[in-house]
Amino acid sequence: MSSSTTPADRSAPKIPKKSATSSAPACREDGEGDRMTMRTLAFVERDLRKFLRNPIAILSSILLPMVYLLIIGNSFQGSLKNLPLAFVDQDQGPYAERMLDRLRSIETGPSTFRLVYLADPVAAEKGVRAGTFKGAVVIPPDFSKNIDRGTVPQVGLVLDNTDGVSAAALQQSLSEAFNSLKVDALPIRSDPSVPQLYPIELYRKIDYDASLVPGAVIMAIFMGTMITGAFNLVMDRFLGVHEAYLSTPLTKIDMILGILISGVLVTTLISLVVLGAGIWITEVPVAGGAASFSAVVLVIVLTATGLLTMMCALLSRVDHPRIVGLLGGFLNVIFFFPSGAVYPVESFPKWLQAFSRVNPETYSVHALKSVLFKGADWQAIRGDILYLIGFTLVMFLLSIKTFKRDL
């Protein structure tokens, strides 16, 4: 018996069935992306909790760069000061007195040296050999008479040439004092035939200790990379916690992104604290406003990300924290000192200049100095930012390549 259809059935529009595969890929992609984000954020939260439970690491990463700023800034000071200098006067004449006056003016002015008066030149030489003095000035007999006669006067200068920096500073200061020995008065009007030098300073004066503030920030970033990021993975392998990851859906990308995000957050916060403390201690006049601050934050974030990805690539297969300590000390030396944070890169030998051109900290120091001290705009530090971005991408790809998710 055939089934009959009612008029209502015939008039009702037919609703097509939804295809089982029409929207499934999009749903799967969205769901997978959400799950990946949740896994990464869970890893970030786990790393941040571990870091907050270790206040010693937080204090050390902040205090050590500040100690560097205080010690280096007050030990070098740009120019040498208070070098012990023995003075022996065997002439007792008028020009010997003038020579002593010139030396006293240097002692009370630039304070390059500190005079110690002796009567015996042999004792002065013994003091230099023993390291008591950095040098000794000996005014010979008939020194004033030789000047009046027009003969060549000579002043004995005994130097401890094993300390080349101190010897060069003393020789330059004493040469200036000796050259001005016969100048009795300064002319009111300068000689128009003599070329005159008029220095023009383009920026505000920055003291030596203040110039070390960018270096302290870079050191804080490096300290942050040593106590966060890949270091946590090394500790997990050492303690056996890493084996638990194998039973979770965490992928290599999840773990690498997690340690990078948590490390960048912690390192950026530490670096900003060190930057503020350095500016407060040195009273450095910071140029620029909100735009400069945003540029500084960007440079810090890029530097932290680049160094964290580099450490992740280097430590991806390390399973003992002792190796981290050895490697960290070595990398801190070879990256920090050739970066221009202490001495200008242009004064390095050629081979060290070549390394500085690939050193990421070189570009970070240059960008921070340009923004903080010169008020440079984004165009001036564009090359530094582009290099840091490229370095970060290369290290990130390398870390993915070398990272292993197994025992």
C-alpha cells in the first residue's frame, strides 16, 4: 500500500541537511588555536609562579646591575684622579717654584695626582719601584739658571711604565705644566694670526657614571635571561619534572612560547626598575618624553626576547644547572664588554669590531644611549630595532630546531 502525502507536506519547503564537513575545519582550527593559547598561558603562569617564589633571584637580578653601576662608575670615572706623585726640588730657584705652582694648580683642579714632597731623588725612585708612587718629578740643580741662560732645561720624570694608563696621564699633565712654565701673563686680546679652537657641545653634559646607565640596563636584561626562560627548563630536566610534560598535550611551540612570554615579562620589569634607579642615582638628564619612553621599552623588550631565544637555543639540550652557570658567565663577558657600554666600539681592534657588529647588545646599547641622552627619534634607531628583530627571529627558529620534547 502506497503512502499518501498531505497538502501540508507537499507545500512545506525542504530544508537541506547541513554538511558534516562544511564548517568542521574552521571549528577545528579555532578550537586548536584556543587550546594552544590556553596551554601557552598555563606554561606562562607556571613559570611566573616559580619565579615569584624565589625572592633571592629577583633581588640579585636588580641589585647586581646597580652594584656594577656604582663600582664601575666610581672606579673609572672617565679620567684618572689622585695618582701619588713624588716631588723633589734640588734647585730651590724661582722657576722651580713656578713649576711647583703649576703642579699644585693641577692637584687642586683636575686632581690628576696627589703631590708627596721628598728631599732625596733616590728615595723617590725607590718609592716608584716599590709601587708607593706612580711617578716622581725631580727638579735638578741649576734648573732656574739654565732657563735664564737660554739652555735646554730638563726635568726628571720617573714613571712606573708597567701601568701604562697612569703613566700616560701623568706625562700629559706634567708636559702641559712644563710648557706653560715661562708664561708670565695671559694676553688680554688673543693673537688673530693664531688659530683658535671653539668647542661646541651638541648635547647636555653626561658624566661617566651616568653614561653607564644603558650598560646597567643591558646587564639587568642578561641577568633576567639567566634566571628565567630556558633556565627553568634546565632545572626541570635536572629535577626530573620534565618527564611529566610528555604526558601532557604541550607541544614544543607551547613550551618555547611559554618560557619566552614569562621571561620577557619578568626581564622587562626588572630592567625598568634598574633604569629608574640608575637615573635617580646618577641624576642623568633624560631627553625626550613619552615617545622616548616607548622607544626605550621597545628596545628592552626586543633585547630581552632576543637573548631569551638565544639562551633557549643554546640550552635546549642541557640537563644540568652547572653548565648554565659556566655558559652564562662566559656569555656575559663576550657580549657585554664589546657592546660599547664601557668603552667606544671604534677604539677596539679590528677583529673585536667585527664581533661587535654581530653582537645584539651593541645595537641595544647604541639605541638606549641615542634615546636617553640625545632624544633621538625612531628614524635614528631604526637600524638597531631591525637588527634586534632579525636576531630574535633567527634565534627563535633555531630554538625550535634544537629543542627536544623527549627524555
